[in-house]
Amino acid sequence: MASLITYSVQVIITHYYESRPPDIDNIIKPILDGLNLLIYIDDRQITDLTVRRRKITRVQTRSGIIAQALAKGQEFVHVKIDTAPAITELSE
């Protein structure tokens, strides 16, 4: 079993939907909480968060795994976790 991430991370969540999507804020907390003690120690390690919604029929991608999921025509969520960017100054 791999070790848990102990450093600051950035998370990108993309919800691919077929019909009417739920409120975007309703999908965030369950996902981030669900990754506690599975990927990272605590979701307090997240310094950057991007959340997107995309209608399945309007998406083009070069990612093989996302293309496979899109081909099934069912709603899904893609979560990408990466090292957080260096925080050197506030962005505008």
C-alpha cells in the first residue's frame, strides 16, 4: 500500500454530466472528505482547488482514460491531485 501524501496539494475536480447537473458546490465536500486517509492525511493540505462541470456531449479530450469514460455516455467525476504550486504572492 502506498503512503499517504503529507505535503500541500492542488485538486482539480471535473464533473461530466449528461442532463441537468447538481449544484457544483454539492459535489466538492464528499469527494475531498472521501480522499482523507486514502490519498492525503487531511483535506487541510489542499491549497488550490479547481472545480468544473462539463456536458458529456460537448467535451473533446486527448486523455485516454477520460475518452473511455465519455464513450460510455454516463455521468462521472474525474479527480486530479498534484503537488501544490509554490505560494509566493497573492494573485489578482
